[in-house]
Amino acid sequence: MPDPRPVDLANCPDLEAALEAVNRDLAATLPEAGPMRLMCTPSDDEDIPDQFHAALPDGRWHDGVTHPAAPGIAEAAQETVQAVLWQVWPVCPEHRTGVHADTGADERAVWWCRIGEGHELCEVGELAQTLPGKQRRALRRKERRGKG
Ligand SMILES: [Zn+2]
């Protein structure tokens, strides 16, 4: 098995956007886990697809996905957070349970809560919107400080 290598995001704008969305959610709710980098273990067998992993800033990652679309990247990030940091992420604020990366309408990547009939928490990248007002305002203040 070859070693994983960083994905050349300059040539993959879709993957770059998907990774940025996940990193936005991490910055909002689990800043110690981000920003993540996207790694790829190329397959040397044409019957086996390449594996994509989301790596923590310190390089650790766990598991991966073979379908590097936006929901897949969110899923890979979740795998790493769960297996390496032992954290359930992200969490539905209403049901206080972990949500799952899924494909919503228009092929958008969404965080989906499976409680009851299930409901869409938000689009991946919009997790900050689901925070209570107080936390959201604190986050905006932090962002302004970071830029200034
Ligand atoms: Zn819920």
C-alpha cells in the first residue's frame, strides 16, 4: 500500500470547496480539530479505488472514503474526529446527538440528524448558523479579531 500524499487541491476546485466547508464547520464548533488537510492513498490496483482521508493538523487521520464528493469529505473528517479525538461531531443542538454527512437536495452536502423521521441540520459549511445566538456572536468577534 503506497503512502498517503496531500491532494493537489489547486487542480481540484470541487474538493477544495468541500474541504473549506468542513473546515468552516470545524472552526465554528471544534477548532482543535482543524483545519484539516485532504490526503489520498492512490491505489495500485485499477479495481480498487483511491482512498481519501481527512488529516488533523498534526497529520493523524483514520479511515477514509473512496468517493471524494462533498458528503464524502465531510464523512472522512467525521471518521478522523471520532476515531482519533474520540469526539462525536457534529451534534444536533435540538436532539443532542451526533449527525451524519449525507447528500441533500441538489446534491448538496448536508448534516442530517436521524432522530425521529430525521431532519436536515444544515448544509455542510453552515454549522455556525445552528449555534445559539450567544455562541454565534462570540465566534463572529473571534473571526474579526483574527482578520484585524
Ligand atoms: Zn436533530
